[in-house]
Amino acid sequence: MTNQSTPVRRPPRTVDNVGTEAAARVADVLLLFAGGPQYLGVSAISRELGLSKAVVYRILQSLVSREILETDADTAGYRLGPAAVALGVSALRRFDARNAAAPVLRRLRDETGETTTLSGLVGDERVYLDQYVSPHEIKMTVEIGRRFPLHAGSSGKVILASLPEERRAAVLARPLAALTGRTVTDEETLRRQLADAAREGVAVSLGERQADAGSVAAPLFGPDGEVHGSISVCGPRYRFAPDVVERYRELVCDAADEISRNWTWLRESRPAPVPEPRGH
């Protein structure tokens, strides 16, 4: 009698397994945008994750339809979209930085009489995370969660000045949009201003991002020593006379230093997690 081998039958993939695998692929695609290049294309993602271009394209289109990603015609790539930024802001609001900054920004608002803000670095842009509004009838308020380029305005420029050179050069290599007639778009001029901001630890803007606004900002460094955002005092430009700006420069620098110290203290003062007991 001839022995015939019985083929090994693999159990069919369940709906749960298929769903889990699909979700993992989507998560892997999104994680490539965290801390990586601002723009990624189908081919780069396909190579990095070992997925077919067809699969990657379908994932990207699904994310674009929900505004988690968006396309850029100039680069033929994808970048994080408004919905992703909104999620990021929601997470950033829970960071220790916001807790560390709150009392300092309130006091700075009271000392200056102007609105004070907290910005966070998100990719190669920044977003406002919090603000403490001026009591003046005529005042400046900001839109929480909206993205802004780093080259325009004091809050962005002081972050850009504090980034590693390679990352700063990548930002400056792209077209620099003029948000107002005072926005600096010449790379060499901007580099000189960034060098001054890095040396002095403060940046000043008079109408560079918003035509009638003035602001003074300082970088915010986290417990890891890296720049993660900035704080600012901002208000109507006519109230930012040279002597007032000089006073604000010192106040904002001192406030940023205090927030960085508070942030480090909050991180270090957290109780260490209690290890789970091991079974015997």
C-alpha cells in the first residue's frame, strides 16, 4: 500500500487577525513620520516597511481622506495633516511642559500686561499649545493647535535657531513663504538673525507673522536638553517700543529658564514605577 502524505492545512486567518495586521500596517506608516523627514513618498515607505507600493498607496489614501496625512504637489510626497496635528496637540497638552509653564506664563502675563503663549515643536513646524490672555481691551490672542512655519515670527524663529544645524538647514532649504510684508524670506538674512537669536537666547518679531503684532520669545528646552518649543509675550505692535522690548527680552528669558527647571523637576520627581512581583 502506498503512503500518501496529507497536506498540512493552515488555519484560515480570522477577521480579527486580518484587522490587527491592517491596523499594525497603518500604525507603522504613521510612525515613520514621527521624528523623520517632513515629507515621505510611496517608494520610501515601501522600502522602509517592506510593503508593496499598492498596499502603501491604499493606506496613504485612506489617511489622506481623513486628513491625518496630506499631499504636497511640489514634493510629490505626504506629510502629517490637520487631524494628526490635532491629535498631537491633544497629547502635547498633557506633557509636563504645560504644567511647568502654567504658573510662570500667568505671572509673565501679569508682569507685562500682554498675552503670553506656549508653543510646541511639531515636525518642522510649531503649534500654539496654550495662552494666557492680556487684560487689555486691545490685545492679541492666538489659535490653539494651528500650525505655523518656523521662519516667521519670534516663537518659530527662536525654535529654529535652537535646532541642530542639519535640521535647521533642511528647513531653510525649502521655499520660505512671506506671511506679511515684514516676513524675512532671504536665507542669508534669516541665518544672521537666527545666529543672533541662538547667541542671545531670545528672538523679536515686529509684524513678521501677523502684520500688526509684536512679540518676544525664548526657547524652551526639555529634560533631555533638546528644544521642544518656546514661550512668548505678544501684543499689538504699537505697544512694543524699543525700551519695552528690552524689558521683555529679560523677562521672557528668565521665564523660559524657570519653566525648563520646573519641567526637569516634575520629570525627576515622579515616583519610580513599582515592579510587578514575579511568580515563584
